[in-house]
Amino acid sequence: MNWGTIDKYAKSLIKEAGHKIRVSFFNTIDVDTKADANDLVTNIDKAIEQFFISRIQSDFPNHFVLGEEGFGDDIRSLDGVIWLLDPIDGTMNFVHQKRNFAISLGIYCDGVGMLGYIYDVMNDDFYHAAKGEGAYYNDEKLPMLEVTPLSEAIIGVNASWVAPNRRIENEPIADMVHKCRGTRSYGSAAMELAYVSSGRIDAYLSLRLSPWDIAGGMVIAEEVGAIGTNLKGEKPNLLNQDTFIVARPGLHDEILRNHIRLK
Ligand code: IPD
Ligand code: CA
Ligand code: CA
């Protein structure tokens, strides 16, 4: 497999898709809901996924695609080369803010993340990594992450878990929020993964993410020494929805040990 060729191809595909998304703002965007009223999808999410899939199928006919909008393959195992794609991560931001969303793509071979990309479309900020070759923010190589104590950390966390809820004990989360330096919530898991990898935040956690939300970001995160697992400390799930945390080394353990009590 020539990963250098696939890398160049994927980068240009993502840039082209980003251009299509920016141009889409000149037309009316059709917004629909999926699982619930807050789970949005637009004609652009679908068109961008179809754009990727038609190109990948014609240029790499032996590869598989797992895409959020369901136009790709029915993936039941991680065998072979799989492109895990979220055409727009942060659709609510795309619809309401016209910013703070990203294209997220991870290319895996037999379950191993080989290439990862997160493209912050409106800022034209590109994060990418190739396994064993380091991670980059635009053309700048990202340094390895150093240990940061919770007291100096900014944590990406959803405010709703600080209130009583049915999935996680809220008091240890509230304690974490009090003990850390600050919290943020950007509304795009992929961007939050990119922010952990580039040191803009120090940890990010979520109670429910899908493989396409984390696949690209995990390749980038691993290259800078960030630790990504589910909230039980197990390997991230690339076939099903699961909980998720990514953090600097040390901080990952501290959060899981002292602040996570799943119900
Ligand atoms: C969502 C975003 C959001 C996260 C949700 C995801 P989407 O992806 O990443 O930040 O909290 O769990 O589903 O639906 O905008 O692609
Ligand atoms: Ca997503
Ligand atoms: Ca999406």
C-alpha cells in the first residue's frame, strides 16, 4: 500500500470538499432532524459524504467507507482498508453559526489508524497525521504533549453532565469542573480532538460518540502522545457508539480515576 499517495489524495479531496461547503452558504441549506429534534442533518452533509464516496469508490475500489450519513459500506469488522468519514462534524454549528465545524477522516488498515485528518473548514485550519510520522497543524509539526495537572488544565466537557442526569454521576464531574483551570465546549468532537492534540485544551470527554467522530482525531492524538479510551479506560470503539475521553498523559488517568462514575 502506498500510504504517501493515499495521503496526498485524501488531503486534496478534503480541501475540495471544504471549498464545496464554503460555497454552499450562497444557497439555501435544507435542514432536517434525525434521532431527535437536536440531531440535525442537512443536504450538504449528505452531498459531501456522497462526493467522498464516489471518488473513493472509483479510485480505490478495494477500500471501504464508513460514513455517518450511511451512503458508504455496511461495516461489521475492521478488516481491510476503511475510510471513516464524518462529512460535517458539528452540524448544529454549521446550521446555527456557519463556523466551528470540521471534516473528519481517518483511514485505517486492519483496525490500525494509518492516516488522520481534521479540517476546520471556515478557518482553513488543517490538522493531519500519518502513523509513526508525527502530527501537523497546517505545516507546523506538533510537539509531544507534556503532563499537565488538573489545576492547570482546560477541559472540554458538556455542561449538562454537571447537573443530575441518567448516564453519569454529576458530582464527581462538578468537582472536576471546580478543580480545573477552565472548561470549554465547542460542539464538534473532531475539533476538540484536534485542540487536545495541539495543546489548546488538555482533555475532552463525551458520553456518546460514533466511530466517524473520533477515527481521524485518534490518529493525530496518538502521534503527540495523547491517550484516548472509552470512559472505562478501554480502547476506543471504531465499530459502535461509545463513551470517549482523550487527554494528555497523566491527566487521562486522573480524570478517569477521580471524576468518572458511569451509572
Ligand atoms: C456531533 C458533534 C458534537 C458531539 C455529538 C456528535 P455531528 O457530531 O461532534 O460535538 O457532542 O455527540 O454527534 O452530529 O455534528 O456530526
Ligand atoms: Ca459527528
Ligand atoms: Ca456529522
